Amino acid sequence: MALYIRNYAPVRWEEEQRPAERVYKLAVNVREEENGFELIAFLPGLKPEDLNIQVLDNVVSIEGRYPEYEEPYLLRELPVGHFRRVLEFAVPLDASKAEAQIKDGILNLYLPKADAARPKSIKIVRK
């Protein structure tokens, strides 16, 4: 498999930070296909305008913000505030053909490999 993923956004969990100041690491699943990669993330309650996705060469950045709630809770486990995930792939990606959609709180992101990274068949001639 020609894939490695380097994570650039670890979760910051410093005690002096308030929940709204934390940067959460977005959990994702990544699957390699012949011509690209499929990335899936759960983002309940978020709309397309709540997200910023960027692709540059072989690096993908996904960030956004969960709504912040002022009401007091007895137990609060759901994330609030800013989240970010930056992934570096082993091959260059074609940003112009990347596709993203969010439906029912699930982000599906297709990241095609750049033509230079796709396998090529070589015709063998008889001499």
C-alpha cells in the first residue's frame, strides 16, 4: 500500500484551557482505491458552510467549528469549538477533481490521485 498518513493536529487537552479554546482532532476513516482515496468523518449538526477543506499537493486539511452552548450541563462530552485534521498522503493528489459532500452528518471526501501517481500499463512489444 502506497499510503502513509502523518497527523499534524494532535488534540490539545491542557487543563487551563476552556472547552471553547480547545482544538479537537477530527476522527476520520481513510480507504485507498486504485485511483484515489475516500475519507469519511462524522460531523453531526454541521453544514457545508461550517467546514473548510483544502488540498495542496499531498496534504489535506479539514477544519471547522462545532456550535458552542451556553447552557449548563451535568455531563458534557460532545465537542464544542474548533476542530482540525491535517493528513499527508504518500502520493500527490489532484485537488481540481476532489469532491466533498455532507449528508446526515457524514462527510464523504473523495481525493483522486494525481495522474503522475496512478499506475500506468506499459505495452510490451515483440521483437
